[in-house]
Amino acid sequence: MAIRLETLALDSLVADPASPEDGSLWYRSDIDQVRVRINGITVDVISSGGHVIQDEGGSLTQRPILNFIGAGVVVTDNPGNDATDITIIGQGSYAETIIVWIPSGDRFYADVTHNLGTPDVLVTSYVPSSGLSVGLDDVDRTGDNVIRCWSKTNTEFVRVVVYSASPPRTMNQTISVWAPSGGRYYGDVAHNFATNDILVHAYTPTNSLSVGLDDIERTNTNTVRIWSATNTEDVRVTIFA
């Protein structure tokens, strides 16, 4: 049997009663929450229009306000579906230190297995003892979750970091026409990431092999200028934000 109360007057308190009896009901004005005592336990009264927030299936302490923080989270009201939509922008990274290099011809390689799946990835590398960047000779994607790193030497440990970002946090453009300038060539890539920090990855679209750019500069808020020593091939540019 359900009982509907059209009007209910509650004591307004700023702290829970010291020893409330089962069935006691009161209003906590400091946290804007109605509470009730049931079987010796004080619990919050949840309205049918609110949320129960859980982390991996475990309910969190109920609060009147839920605040999402960070550029990777977008929160929108969805009145058509009577819902609050939370969009988590997919971004991630995986790091591994290469200790053993396998010889192949006059070079050496090591495979890095990550867990980022099939999105475009950016690979950076550095010496773990000093933090100084290391220029890999080449990078291949040999599988959905495998990056093959090539080096001309096998004399040092190399820390490899694989970054992933899912739309709308990536922008792709192929440079087919290079503009001459002095003894070099450039192509401008437009994006929509404004003043956010960005990472730039370039590769040959026919075989996905990384391309060593001559230089990169940000010419304005939404434009990256890509410099190359040659103008003989198309280059696919991925910008991560």
C-alpha cells in the first residue's frame, strides 16, 4: 500500500539527530537532503528524478550536486530522453621500455604491444635515465595493438609511449601539394582545437610508415604548418588534442 502526502512538514536541521528512532524523518538544510532512519541506519531519501552515482558498481555517498571536471568530459542535458548525457572523450596512452632489440639487416627492431585498439596512434620515445628524446629510425603498425619500433643501434634502453585519441579529439589531413619556401617546402593543416596543446604525427598514407618532418610550427590558433625537405610524396598528418 502506498501513501501519498500532499503536504509534509519536516524539522530543518544542520546536523543529524543524535539518536533518531526508526521512522524518523528530517530535512538537512546544509546539504539540501531529506533523511530517514530505517532499521537503525540513517539514509538519504532519493527522489525519482535524481541519480544514484556508482563507481564500478559501488554506490557513492549521495550529494545534491554532481560536478564533472576536465576537458575530456562533456555534460549535456537531454530532455527528449529525460537523461543527462555524459560524453567521455576517448584518450589514452601506453608506455613500455625496450630493453632487447632484434637484429634485422643493418637495423634493429622491437615490438611494443599496447591496449589502445585501432584508433590512430602517436609514438614518442626517450631515454628513461635522462628523459631525452630518441629519434627512432622508423615505426610500423604490424597489428591493431602492436607497434614495431626500428633503431639503427641496440646499445641503449628506449622508453616508448603510444598515445591514442578518438574523435572528436583527432584531425586528419593529407598534404598533396607542397609550397616552396627557400630550400624547403611546407603545407598548412587546419584543425579546430584552438589553443589546446596538440601532438602531430605524420606518415605515408600508402603504407602507414612514419615520416620525419623537417619542422612543425603553429602559425595561428587553428593552423599547423608542416615543413619538409622534399615535395615528392603525399604525407598524412594526424593532430591529437
